[in-house]
Amino acid sequence: MKSIQEQLILHEGLRLKPYRCPAGKLTIGVGRNIEDKGITKEEALFLLENDIRGVTTALERHDWFTKLDAIRKKVVVDMAFNLGVGGFLQFKKLIAALERGDYQAATAEMIDSRWHRQVGQRALRLERMMRTGEDY
């Protein structure tokens, strides 16, 4: 006997990116109407944990990241989460400052960016964390 999960995947399909169902609703996964139903807090936190793990794993490939203290790692993960890892890796001068352990220069590079102008209070909080090594 086949499972109900297999049957629903057969009938609904399994899509990993949002799409419009025949009724015109924004849908993802196996027929999840995210427009009307959305997701639960638990589902959102599950997705967040997976995303954090993915960003952190990608950053751990870089020696400069693994040598950072926990607070500065948190800053970099936050920025990479927001910008995408590839976007964060474009911050060449910031990364060079991190490699040198020059957190004042790293902070200056954060301030001197379009990202800084776009994210408001987030930037101010992360800059303070980078500069001081203290949590927010």
C-alpha cells in the first residue's frame, strides 16, 4: 500500500520554488497555498535554522571566517544571510580587514557600502558588534 504522502506528491507534484496553482494561488512544496495558509512559526524557524546552517557551512570554507570570535562570526553570518554568501564575498576590503584582525577597518568598510544605506538599524547594530566584539 502506497502512503498518503506518495499519493499527494503524485497528484499535487513537488515543487521547491513558488508557483501559481491552477486556482492562481501562490503555492510551494506539495500544494501548500502560502498565499492563504502561509506557514507556521515552527516551519519558519525550521527553515531559518536550515538557512543559517547553509550560510555558516559556506563561510566555514574560508580560514578568515573560522578564526573570528563568536560575535564577529555572528555579524558575518547575518550579513551573508541578508546579502547571500556570494554577495557578502564581494566585500573584498572588509574580508581583507577581517583577515588582518582589523575590526575598525572592517567596520569602516561596512559603513562605506550600499548595504549600509539599505538596511538601517541592522547595519548600526552589526557595525557596533564588529567594532566592539560585544553582542547587541
